Amino acid sequence: MPTETVGVLLAGGRARRLGGGDKCLLTLAGRPMLSRIIERVGPQVATVVLNANGDPARFSAFGLPVIADVVDGQAGPLAGVLSGMLWAKANVPASIWLVSIATDVPFVPLDLVARLRAAAERDGAPIACAASNRRTHPVMALWSLSLADALRHALIEEGVRKVDAWTARYRVATVEFTADPVDPFFNVNSPEDLDEAQRLIESGSE
């Protein structure tokens, strides 16, 4: 059920190959890419929170809670996942799952959460990860909030930074999404990628 899942949008990516700044604020189809992702993820979860460091005011137009990493030192996406977990536990008492979403993926599946939850519950797994084109997407994942203390320990006490290094400790359900007609986890990393995403939207291929 959506009421049991909180969505955290990981906005740590910088648009170095796209002129700098926050990648998710780049304009796609006439609006910030972040707006499009919120629109696609919002109906799938109880609430959405944005994980971003620095001045939160730059995201004020989106009307979302903005949370910084709870671990210092640019600890990567796992820090964003932990931050989302702790926020969910404190602010959405009914929540038992967190879904993490990268904010440079404009074609996020509209059934992402439902399919990840179904796989996690079927396999008895505390983590479910999306895949497409024979590649897994570790950041596009569902996490049991029961993992929060273990993740905090791994980040702070062990210095773990790689997502795969930590998830290897647990059973992980993998859900394969079709990449036809477009890979739903296509991510924008370059001007060419941004142009391609624009073309796909305009052509109705998504």
C-alpha cells in the first residue's frame, strides 16, 4: 500500500557535464526535470522527501521537505537512503518501506513501487532493486526501514560507501523492467542525453 512507503528523491548529482548546478533542476519539456519525477513518483507513495545538501531554498518551489545527509563528508547515495529512512520513521509512523529514486531519471516507472514491494514480499527480502537492459540500478530500490540502524553503523562505524557492498549482506529481490520502447531508468548525464530525453517525450515514446 502507498501509505506504508515513503519516497526519497536523491538530488546529490551535480550537472558538471551540463554546465554545473543541480542536475534535477535542468529544464526538460519546458519544466524542471524534478517536477516530472515528483509527478511520476508522488502517487506511488505516502509522501515524498527530497535529499539534498546545501541551501534548501533552491528547491522551495517544489513544496517538498528537504533533508540533508545525516552523515558528513559526501558519503554518497547510501547517506541519502539513511537520511530518508530516519525522516520516514520520525514523520510517517505508518511507514515500513522507503523507496529511493535518482533525480536524473525522467522516465521513472509508474508502477515502480508496486512491483518492488511485490518482489520484496514474495522473496522475503528487505531490499528490492530495479533492473533493465541486463543492468541493475542499485539506487532505484526499496528498503525496509528495519535496516536503518544497520545502515547507520555501516556508514559511520565501517565507512561503507558503495551501495552494492552493503546490499550484498542481505537478500535482495531484483525486478526486471522492460526497456521497450524506452529504458525507464535512462539517466541524463550529458547534453546529448538531455536532448534524447526531450526527443523521447516529444515523440510519445515514453
